[in-house]
Amino acid sequence: MGKQHKGSCLCGTVEYELSGEFQSFFLCHCSRCQKDTGSAHAANLFAQSSRLTWTQGGSSVKTFQYPNSRHAKSFCQNCGSALPTVAENIKCIVVPAGSLDSQVPILPTAKIFVGSCANWSKDLVNVPGYEKLPG
């Protein structure tokens, strides 16, 4: 079935394996993704014809489905970390890139819903970078 990918939540309660390949990797700037990540965008990998297995803590996974939309988010009920969602409505598994413990195998495909981009994240090229918290 292809490559094995492993991931987990921040507290370690939930662990998963995904068998299959990722077809796309979208950085979504829609307002719903900004809300549910608390950041400028979500970074989600999309896997069709793949199999998701909760190897630990599957009962701690909760899924929120935004009413009357295709927007859903799965997360650990203990620490709130984003976790994969089986999206029946688009026939794929949506995997938050940051939840992977194995290396993300592809580069982002595209930025989507850029019309909703947070105004503070539009031009970050001149923002200084640090190896750790400055101070």
C-alpha cells in the first residue's frame, strides 16, 4: 500500500500510522483554518487510497465538524494537538503536517484561500529569525 508514516500528539496519548502516499500538501489560509490553528494557516497533507490506524489512544481523538461545511478538525482531547481526519466528504485523509513524527515526504503543493490571508502574515521576508527565544 505504499509508505508508512507515523505521527502523534504533543502529550503522547495518541499515536497513529498512515499507510499510503500523500498526493498534495496545502497551506490553507481560510478563516476557519486560522481559527482552528491559532496561526496564519493550516499545513495539511492529503492522502487518498490510504489507511489510517490509531496505534495508541484512539479513544482520545475527537473530531469537530464545522456545521454545513467540509471543514473538520480532529484533535487529542488531552492536549488539543491537531490529528488526522478521515474526510469522507472529499474521500481522503487530511493529515496535519506538524503531527507527523516521520519526515514530511513532499513540499507544499500550493497556498490556498490566499484572499483570506491574515494581514500580519503577508510579508514576512524581513522578519528576523532566531534559533531560540530571543532575550
